[in-house]
Amino acid sequence: MPADTLTIHEIYPSVQGESTFAGLPCTFIRLTFCDLRCSWCDTPQAFYGGEKMALEAIVDRAASFGLPLVEVTGGEPLLQPACLPLLTRLCDRGFQVLLETGGHRDIGPVDPRVVRIMDLKCPGSGMAEKNRWENIPLLTPRDEVKCVLASREDYEWAREKVLTHGLAARVRAVLFSPVFGKIEPRDIVAWILQDRLSVRFQIQMHKVIWDPQAQGV
């Protein structure tokens, strides 16, 4: 594939459903392909297929929606080398740019203007052994870390990582999310309060607004 081309699953406007940017109008650029298979994945449709697009066409398409916030997501965006110049071009065009990444690829080369929202894969995902711990020292106060929880065991694992790595002081926010329909959100809230843990609880807002199985929202 040419160096200035990406395989795109979809580009669409919506509201940001997660992170500290939740609720803001946002254009989503969803890249195809992922090399993880999380047990709770809600975007398996982005594993394959998609349309090859040149970088400038992607940026122009995102700009056509007229929204200042853009998120590049997947799949796993960093699987495609041209993701890095895409992020830079979006920043150069004046967008505030978010990158949602699984945490198993090197985040170091990402343009420093980008807000990196990085997963730490808990044991319940089945992918915890894929975490790239070398990414932790690369995180900055611009970035966010997300832990998706399917059980009490996932919560305890995530709590230990937050405390061991001092994540609350390192990044903009540590986000604890329930696997939709798998665990009671109120349970996670109770555990956070009990432990006085400095994290931000969140739900996937888009799954409350629209059908949880809806795509392109």
C-alpha cells in the first residue's frame, strides 16, 4: 500500500462517547484492521474490509463535517504506518486530534499535539499479555489511559496498575469503563469510592443514546 494511503472503515460525525471529551461533537475516522481479539470487542466489523483512501482525501472528508474535534480510532490505528502522517496532517489543519489505541503498539512516534487515549488491557479481555509496558513512561499530562472492566478481578488488576505506575499523576485522566451489559456500573462506582481511587468512571455514552449494536454513531 502506498505510504500516503490508509484503509478506512468509516468516517462520520457524532458525539464523543468516552474520555474527558465525552459529549462533544466529534468526527470519527475509523481505520480497518486489528491484531488483538479482545473478548468484549464491540467493533469486529473493522477487522477486515474497508476502502483505501489517500491522506488528503481523508483529511478533506473529515473537514467537510465542520467539527473542530477529530478522533482516529479502529481497529488498531497504529497498525497502519500512514496513521502517523495522518495525525500530523490533521493537527496541521487545526483540528484537536484524539487517538484511541489498544496500548500494544509503540505510541512514541505519535505527533506530540495528539491526545493519546491508550488502553490497558485487563485480564478479562484475554489480551493482557499484549500490553506494551514500555508505553507507560511515554505518557504525558495530555494523554488518557482507559481500563475496560468485565469483573471484580479486572477492577483489582487495574487498581494495582494505576497505583504501581502512578498513572493518576502521569496523565490527564485514568478512565474506568464497564463492559457494556457484562458488569453493573454501580458496582464499579462503589469499588472506586471504597478505595478512594483517583480515576474517572465512564460509560459508553453512544450506547445509551443509540442502539448498543448500532454502527457509524
